[in-house]
Amino acid sequence: MMSTDPRADASALAGHSSLTPHRTPPAGVPGRRAFADVVAANAQYAQHFTGMNLGGRAARGLAVITCMDSRIDPLGVLGMKPGDAKILRNAGARVTDDVLRTLVLACYLLEVNRVLVMPHTRCAMIGREEAEIHAQIASKYGVDTRGFEFRTSSDVTSTLRADVQRIRSFPLLPARLPVAGAVYNVDTGALKLIDD
Ligand SMILES: [Zn+2]
């Protein structure tokens, strides 16, 4: 659902009343039923599948780190198609240890030769304090998440610069690997590269 609220992601999650915290799955949960729509859709997809000739390498040499926000179509935004690029997604498009791990593999084994870090406007991870998110989850679900760092950011551009630099400085990646940062505008579809 589109929303003009910058906290839409988190609000949508908080409003999902069927989520109930538990440490062990209760017996008899009808998990498969929750996926009936996607299983049915896949049956249709597989009937008309045309991607069997795609390789596992990035045909256009690009890796993109972007947010999990469902408003973003990373391939469409960049004029690419399946097979062209490696897409790495997490909350806030942050360069985490696991992103670095994946980039090392992508660069040396899967023909990635350029990296774009692409956070976005109106991200629920930007402009909020960590404590605010912990409190929101605690009050709604009674779960204490304070042992986690969600990696919120007060400013998208300064955080993006630091994340781009983190990739450039990572010693296991190729020394001359081109790395850029750009903010995707979810309202206009436009991408704005940041200055180095
Ligand atoms: Zn986001």
C-alpha cells in the first residue's frame, strides 16, 4: 500500500494484527495455507518460464544494495532484467558484514565489477531513533528487541557516504572496484547520485 507517511513500513508492520510473538511454533499451525496464493501463481509462472538459459553471473557486472521496501523494483529502476545484476536487500540498504561477504563472492566468482548502494526517500529506517523502534515493538508485541541494532539513520546522505566508503575500504574487495551511492526517490522514480 502506498502511503505518504515516512513511517509507513514500520506502521504497516505494527498494524499486522495476525503476528503474534512466540519462541516456539505452536503445534498445528497451518503454515502452508498462508502460501497458497504464491504456490498457485508459481504454477502459472513455471508454465510460461523462459529463463532457463540465464547464467548465475551478473551479465552487466552490477551489484546493487538496496532496501527491502516493497515500493522498489531494483531491476526496473536501473533498466535491467533478470540475469543482469546481483540484488542485495535489507532494511535501510545498509552495508553490513553479510553484504560485504556477499560482495566478495559476487566480485570474484560471479563477475560483479561495479557496486551501487541505493537507499531511498521516505525509508522507515531513516529519521528514527533505535529506541523508538524498540519501544514500538515492545508496546505492540511485548518483545524486547533492544539486543538488536536495527541500524537506523538520522540522515540518508551521510549514512550512504559512510556505507560507500565501507565498501571501498574493505581489504578483501578489488582495489579499483567502482562504488557509487544514489538515493532512489519512491515518489518520482528518479535516482540521485551523491557526490564523492
Ligand atoms: Zn527503506
